[in-house]
Amino acid sequence: MGNHLIGETSPYLLQHAENPVDWYPWCSAAFEKARAEDKPVFLSVGYSTCHWCHVMARESFEDPDIAKIMNRSFVAVKVDREERPDIDSVYMAVCQAMTGSGGWPMSVFLTWDKKPFFAGTYFPPQPRYGAPGFADLLAAIDVQWRSNRAQLMESAQRIVSHLSGPSGRPPIEQVQAPAEEAVRWFRSAFDAVGGGFGVAPKFPTPHSLLFLMLYAERERDGDVQEMVEKTLVQMRKGGIFDQIGGGFSRYSTDRYFLAPHFEKMLYDNALLIMAYAAAYSLTGKPLYLDTACETARYVLREMTSGEGGFYSAQDADSGGVEGKFYTFTLQEILQVLGEERGVRFARAFDITAQGNFGGVNIPNLLKSNALSADFSAEKERLLAYRRHRGELHLDDKILTAWNAMMIAALSMLYRVSTDERYLRGAVKAQRFLEDCLWADGRLYASFREGRHSQHGFLDDYAYEIAALIELYNSTLERGWLEQAEHLCEAVIQRFVDQEHGGFFLSEKTELFLNPKDTYDGALPSGNAVMAYNFVRLYQLTQRDCYRERAEQQLAFLSAAADVPAGHSMFLLAEQLYRLPPRQITFIWKESADLENFLKTLPFLANVTAMPPDQSYPLLNGRATWYVCQGNICLPPSNTRNF
């Protein structure tokens, strides 16, 4: 029969639409029902490719007995964290404050006026892993609600007051040299053997790698560059990279980037394309360009709609087994490739009879020197084989913020590869956003099945502005820059905190808190991306209003960056502001000059192209380069002199 999720478009909500639990989407009707029936609200937040969300659904939400308890004593509300980052951010802060950690699925118990009084993540149906059984937890909270509600209300008010008011923590001492402090942390946390930073599980955090590359280049620090390159090579060789089909999984469960958590997210792959493209620009090493291109080809092949928008994610599970889609037995490899080619492939990619992952094999190059060997024909056959062997769930909603990240990534990749496919993909996706997710001067957060969701959040605007800046950098078409400026004005009008600086996540909120995130998690924060946007717009337009905004936003973030290593995007923006990229003005005589110039655009620079005028005349009657770095300008030249 289905529940109240049946008419939703979110793939995550639709996964639960046939549960025996009487789920509601986040809506006023759910909270009104809780008030009318005098029940607490159980809020469950997750996303469609989340492995442990699937587990809790199978164990608890599909269980008729547990569903009976939930329906009798609670009003159950499901939220897709990717569609409602505001709800996720607020209640994740609650979960972390109450338990010291967070994650998905997130489980929060609320009053009908949305105040939380108990929070956690995954709960097994029966007590295990040191956690209470979900059925027991439901029964205990039901008893407390009926017999000791005053204590629950007191708990709810305490957590609301703690998160929405002064925390009681003394003002943080502003770090005087945050970039250097961050680099010191990365040095101390670097794993010289396995690559990456810290211990397992290991996340790629490509925005940190981008900051470190810029720092290494500016400071001529070979040790920092070596840390970045070791990490990039290790990830490329490991199982976190899909050696058969391209693209990266969410994170590695081990030290060496061998065994991933197999879900693939659009935003990870966008940020990693940027990191590998930047590494190629910095070093000229083909491996980095090859990795970025393989990742982009995967996205264009498997994660792109016919209209050009990019889908959100592919699942970790296949047939109810995590990683089944991506793993092989030795027998399968030999069967698909034949004895001779199969043995050669198996030797290179660590495929053995005993396996390297629970009796099966994750293809990887960690024990091999075959990075430069050509196995393209073998990979094509294995790619076709695994497609026929099983399917992955695809979360096919299209998110504005994540699409904007991929547009920016493909634009950057075009500049280092000169492959028109990537620029065409970026422009087509941008046109899709304009047609389906941008109306009446406003962005919308997500789109699926012909419907867009509610108004967009700060991150949607911030990442879209960054995408438009990168489209300008790859085409020098002023229209992209003008759109970026228009959206910047919208951000200032709709999200700014006039009293304390920075930007709120939501234009307006029904929650007890409107987050103002500064910390970089899996994605750079919207506030940090806005700092980057203001810096780049000032450098590209020379308009003082953007200089002032850049300085204000950098000052706001500097005060918030008590742990600089967690604010890499802010540090990158601060470095770009302090030491601007080259200013390049190209003066063209004939249209062919401009066409040739557009094929050689630098990865990172402030570039303008125009016909000659009094300020910038032609040298020797030919196309001319004017290049400045900081306060020093080189003589005009008829050849590329940088």
C-alpha cells in the first residue's frame, strides 16, 4: 500500500515508501500529527547509497514488529540529507554534541516543535556492538515520554540553548599564521607508507591536497609536494580507484587505500578531478592527467543524464552485498580474458586464488609496477562483463551544488587536456542547471523526474558561482562572469549575517538554528567557497566591492579557523589573495590568434583577451602578451613568456 513517501521524488525516500513504518517526509503535517496525538517524532536522516542506511532499513524499518511500535508511539519522518542539508547540518550538530560523533543513518528523537532530546546513528534491532537494540530504545523512549516528559523537555531545551546561543567556550585565540599551522599538522599526520593523512579509515580530502599543492608551489616546499604526490599515486594505485571503469569510491577502510567503502559520490569525483588536474599542471606527470581523464570519462559515461545533468551517486551494495559489483575471483578473470591475458592481468592487478578482500579480489596496482602498462582492451571486456553480472543502484537526482562542482572540475580538466569533450560536458550541464534549477533569479537545490525541490542553500550558490568563474577561465566569455556576479549579489542579499559576518546556510529557516558552517568536511564549506569566489572575482574584474568582500570574508574565516587543517578551502583562498596568480592580457590581431590562444589557457591565472587599444597596443603588429606577477610586469612579447 505504501506510506506518505510514495509521492516523493528522492530515491532515498522512495526506497522507504513501501516500509511498514508509516513514514512522512519532512512536512508540517507530520509535526501537526505529533502534536495532535501527543507523540514524539522519530527523525531518520540518510541517503540512497548509504550502506548502513540499507542495513538499518532491512533490520528494523522492514520489520513488522518494530514498525508496529514506531507507528503506535511515534510519528516517523524521513529526510534525504542531500536534498535537505539544512536539516542534516542542524541535527548532525545535535548528534555530535550528544554522543561525540555522527554519521548516517542519523536517528534523532524530537518534540513536535522540532527540539531534539535524544540522538544517535545506526541502532541494531537487538543489542550488539555496544549499542542498545532499536526496539528496546523505542520502548524506553516511549516510557520516558509518557512518565518523565519534564526531564526530556529539559534535555531538549539544554541542547537547543547550547547550540543556538553562546557555547560558554572562551573566545578562540586567532592563529597568526594559519597556513603554516595547517602544513605543520599535515606533516605530522602524513602516512609516508600508505599515503594520505592519519589512520584508517582514510578519506581523499582533495581540497586539502589542492591547498597543499598551492602552498608547495608558492613556498617551493618539495617535502609538501612529495606528501601530495605520494597520496595521489597511492590512491590511483589502490582499490579506492575503480581500476576497471574509472572513478573513485567514497573512502578507504584501510591504511593503504586498498579496500574502499564502494559507494561513488559525484562530489568526490569532481574534487578529485580538480586535484589530479592541478597535480598535472604542477608537475607535468602524465599519470595525473590520465587519472583525471579516466575519472571524467566515467562520470560522462555513467553519471550523466541525456540532458546533461550529473547524477548524485552509485551504491556500494549490489544484490545486498557491499562491493560485489566491483570484485572478481581469479576464475572469473581467466574466464573473461582467457588464460594468457588473464594471467598477465591478474599478476598486475593483485588477483589471486585466495583473494585480497574476503575471498574475492579488488583490482589494484599497489604491489605492481604496471601503472604505465596498457590494459585498455582487458578493462573494456571486464567492464562489459560486470555490467551483465549485476547492477548498481543509481541515485539519479541532480543536485545543483554537486553539479556545479563537476562543471568546475571539467572546465579545469579542459584547460590542462585541451580535450573539447570536457568543456562540452561542462557547458551542457550548466545549460541544464539554467533550464531546470535556476528560475526568477533563484537557484533550486535538486531536480528529479521533471520537478525541482525547494529554494537552494548557500552551497548551491557558492559552488555555482565557482563553476561560472571556471567556465569563464576556460572560454573567456564575459557572460559567465556576469552571471557569477549576479549570483554573488543574490548571496549577499539573501544569506549574509549582517551582525557577525559570514553567510548562513539557509535564506530562512523553520529550525531552531540556521547553521553558518566554516569547517570543511567531505566538501569545502559554502563560506570558504564564497571567500574563494570574492578573491577570484576581484582579481578578474578589479572591482573594489569584491576586494572589500574578500577581505571581510577572509577575516571572518580566520577568526573561525581554530583548527587550520580543517579549513583548507579558506587557506587556499587566503593564499590566492595574498599572492595573486599571474595577470595575463592577450591582445589579438586576427580571430585565428584568439582561437589559438584559447587552446593554451593556463590552469591558474587571471586572463583577459581583447583587440588592441591605447593601453595595450600590438607589438610589431602581431598578437601580443602582457604578463604581470604581483607588482612586476614583464615586457610585452609576441610569444608566450610564462
